[in-house]
Amino acid sequence: MIGKMTAGIAADTADGMRLTGRILRTFVGELGELIHDTSRWRQCLMAALVVPLAITCALALRLDSVWWAGISAFVTVLATGSASLKRGLVRIGATTVGVIVAFIVARWLPYNPVALTLFLALTAFLGSVGTVVSANGMAWLLATVTANMVLLSGLADPLLVPTVAFNRWSEVVVGVAASALVTGTSVFGRQTMLVDLGAPRVASRASATADRSSKAVVIRWPSASLSTSSAPASMAASITLSSLPTAAG
């Protein structure tokens, strides 16, 4: 009895150690990929910077749900500034549509539970279909979620719907603006660094290529002259051709 229990504990411990070792090896491998793949660690760094910035701006503006600004900033962070801005504009546009729809129907639906339930079911159905079928599925999803959230937030007091709608839209705009600022600054700085370092590298590569070309002409030309029986002329031509890159440079 005790022996079986001890063996079971030992087997479980060994499995746990193997699992821990696999996790650590995978983690170290991921860190190695982050070092070699600059786009991945730059995106991780931008996400780590943009969320605190968005939340700080939302707190400074005294918005209602600052976490929504942080989420909006996080989901719009991509590897390039243009891609982040495009996704951010889609998010702002979809949120604007959802806020407008909720603001229009909030005059009647909160006072009619049956009509409100039908509206929520219809918008959820259309949003799900649009998310799956449309090329802009994210826009359909965000518009549907925003409209339903604003309406449900105003059930207790329908007069709060305009305030909730404005806060939701403002939080999304703040998050997208923070994301565009961080990604745009990062991409601009990287491009400036590449421009500063690119010219010397191009010049050094051109000179190295010219040297290799001249050496290749000097080495290969005599081998061709063996079949033409004109060694002096071929050697003179090889010397002339080898000096061309130097004169051109």
C-alpha cells in the first residue's frame, strides 16, 4: 500500500518535472525568437507602452470606464503604424455607428421590454452574420457590441444613455489615439535609424562588389585564353579590365 503510494507520488513528480522542463525550454525558445525577430519584440514593447498611456489619458479626462480605453489601445497595436491606424479607424467608425443606433432607439426601447428583447436578438443575429460573412467582420462585431452595451447600460435609467454613449466613444478614441501615437513614433524612429545606417553599408557593399568583380576577371580570363593560344593579348586584356573598376571608382 505505502509502496504503491510512494511510486505514484514519484511518477507524478517526474511528470511534473518533465512538464516544467518542457515549459522552460519553450519559454527560452520564445525569448530567442523575440531576439532574432525584431517585429515581434517591437510589437510587444509597443503594447506594453500604449496601454498605460491610454489609461493615463482616460483618467486625466475623467472617463467612466478607463479599462475600455486600454482594451481599445491594445487591440489596435500592430507591427506597423499604418496598419495600427487603419484598424483604429475601423474601430472608431464601428463604435460611432453603434453609438448612433443606440442613441436613436433609446427613446423607445428601454420602456418596452418586448421590443428591446427583439432588437437585441436581431442586432446580435445581424452582427454574427456580418462577422462571419463580411470582409469587415470586426466592424460588424464592434458596432453590434457597442449598440447592445449602451442600451443595456441605460435599462435602469434611460436618461443615462447619452452619457454612456459619449463615454464609450471617447474611450475608444483615446485608446486608438494612444496606439497611433506610440506605433507612429516607433516606426518613424526605426526608419530614421535605417536611413542613417543604410548609406555607409550601401557604399561598402558597392566597393566590395567592385573588388570581387575585378578579381574574378583577373582569375578567370587566363583560363579562357588557354583555348585561344593568345596568352600575351589575354593577359593584357585581363590587366586592363581589372583596372576598370578602380578607374571608375
